[in-house]
Amino acid sequence: MPLHGWRRLHGTDVVAQVEPIAGLGVWEVSVWLTTNPTGIVRMPRPIELLMSAQAKADNLARKTFDHECAVANCGEWLPIQL
């Protein structure tokens, strides 16, 4: 079974992502700008629960890129195949 993670767009340029760490049952949190996909910022520790990981990713996106979430400019969390 292929692994899948979750990704959410914040506005047009900020990406938040959570992906499973294979075999450990935890999630890795990362954010980046679509204009600089190599400038990935990761949380220093994995998160156990998916919803907690998604909330941490949203917070990391807001803090890292001075982003303000709003229904009009932030998408839904969507599954992605890894």
C-alpha cells in the first residue's frame, strides 16, 4: 500500500505538509514557499496524531511566513501520494 501524506495551500505561495514516517506511526511537519521549494522548514520533532500535526503545520506556516489564515485564501487539507 503506497504511503500518503496531507498538504494544504495557504494563499497562493505557502504550502503546509504532513507526511508519515514509515513504520513509526508518527508524522513529519514541513512548510515552504512555492517560489522556493528547496527552502523547506521542518518541525524538529515528529507528531503522533494527524490532526495535531496538521495544526502544527498551520501554525508553522503562520509563524514562518507571517501568514494570516482566512477561509477565502486557505485551502483544505488534501491527501497526496508519496
